[in-house]
Amino acid sequence: MPTNRITIDVDRSFFRFLVSLLRSIIIFRKIPIIRKTSKGFHLIIYLPYLISNTQMLKYRKLLLDDERRIMLDFSSRFKPKQVLFDEKIVTETINGRTTILKYSKPTYIYGRGST
């Protein structure tokens, strides 16, 4: 299904994030939306035109998207593509009682506050 959105998840490497950011600026001639997460960064690029799934896959690989995320997206026809989680909740259940251990939302570094 054609899309006009490309999402990139870069974890644990600031260098990979910088390479991904610079490549996206060079290719698309615009600064993507940038969100800081607990493990790294999300880049979200909105295009003024539609691209195919094949083109999206090429761009995601070129922009260093998480390879496991790419494999999961293309392993099922029915699963939503390019999912990024806006918040992370870590819970623990002991004796039927659930406690939130960690709650975090990404911080927007550049771009709009909601996607």
C-alpha cells in the first residue's frame, strides 16, 4: 500500500543517528521530525508524494532503520507497517497486583509535538 511517511528507529548509537539524519536531509531536502527515546531516536519523514512499499523499504535500509523492525514489518501482510511507540510502560505483577515500574514518553527535538 503506498504511503507518504517514512519512519526510522535508531537505537543505541549516536553516530548511526547522525548518519541517518544527514542522509535524510540530503535525500529529501528537509529536516525530519526527531524524537529522543529511552534507547535512541525516531526520525519521521512526511513526503509530498506517495511511494511504494518497495521504495519505502529501500529508504528505510538506506537511512539505517532497525533491521529487526524492517523484517517484522515485511513478515506479515496484515500487521501495520512502520510502528513507532510513543510511550513505554514497564509493569510488574506480583500476587495479582500490577505496579508501574517505568513510564516514559519520547522528547521531541525537532518537529511537531504529535504525529
